[in-house]
Amino acid sequence: MPAPRTRTTPLPGIGVQYDFTTREHRQLSVIAHRDGTRTVNVYRADDPDACAQSLHLTEAETASLIDALLPAHHSPNVLHTTDLGLVAERIELSAHSYWNGRVLGETRMRTEAGASIVAVLRRSGAVPSPTPAFRLAGGDTLIVIGTREGVDAAAAILGRE
């Protein structure tokens, strides 16, 4: 079945609205706000001009929804899995994170999770092999490598607020 045709509408000062019709003839729209948030709108089947449900998602919630909608082997967070059982994954550090402003060594990542932070991605660029003295900041994306269990434990540690 062909993909639905998406209509794109610029919303000056707000962002961009994407509209499409599902195979069940339901109207959907997604508004990509300039601040990174998204609004998902589902319209009534009996009146495609009347919005039945509107859901406003944060940038992190949007990323989680995308992960849930894509098959696991296509997850944008999972970078690579080897026959050795190692996984590399992107983990975003929240602006409200306990670790915001603290140095990497304080996480005790290798000791506590058995995983390693091998790079940090920032708007200013990538920092490969950050040292224990590297200061973390909200919005950083950390590249973590380890076993599936280790990476999950790292995500739990880094998710502390």
C-alpha cells in the first residue's frame, strides 16, 4: 500500500503542520513547533474538520513515541549491536537531570552500570572519549556502550533528576 500523501503547511512563528489521511480515511495532523515540541491532532471520522483529540508532546516524549512506532532494529537510539552482545545507544541528558553541571566521573558509570560513555554530542559538536573531568550539561546526548543490561542501568543512572 502506498504511503499517504502528506501536505505541509508553514505556520509562521509557530512551526510546520503536516496533514495526512490514513487508509481508514481518518485525518491526522502533526504540528512541529519551533521549540521542538509536537502536537498530534486526530480529527473526527464523521466531521474531518472537528478535532477529536489533541496531544501535546515534549521533545523527549516525541522521541520516545518515534522509538515505539519503529521496529526495534530501526530505533534511532540503538547505534550498533555485535555478536559479542554489546550495544551502543544514545541517551539524552535532561535539562533537569541531577547530573546537569556535574563532572562525568561522579556518575561512576563503569563501576555502577558496567557501561562506558564513549562520546558526548552537543550543539557545539562531538566530544569523543570524554575524561572523568568532563562537565555534563542538560541537552547533551551521551553515547553509551555496554551490554544491554549495562546500557539500561546507565540510562537509569543518567535519568536521575
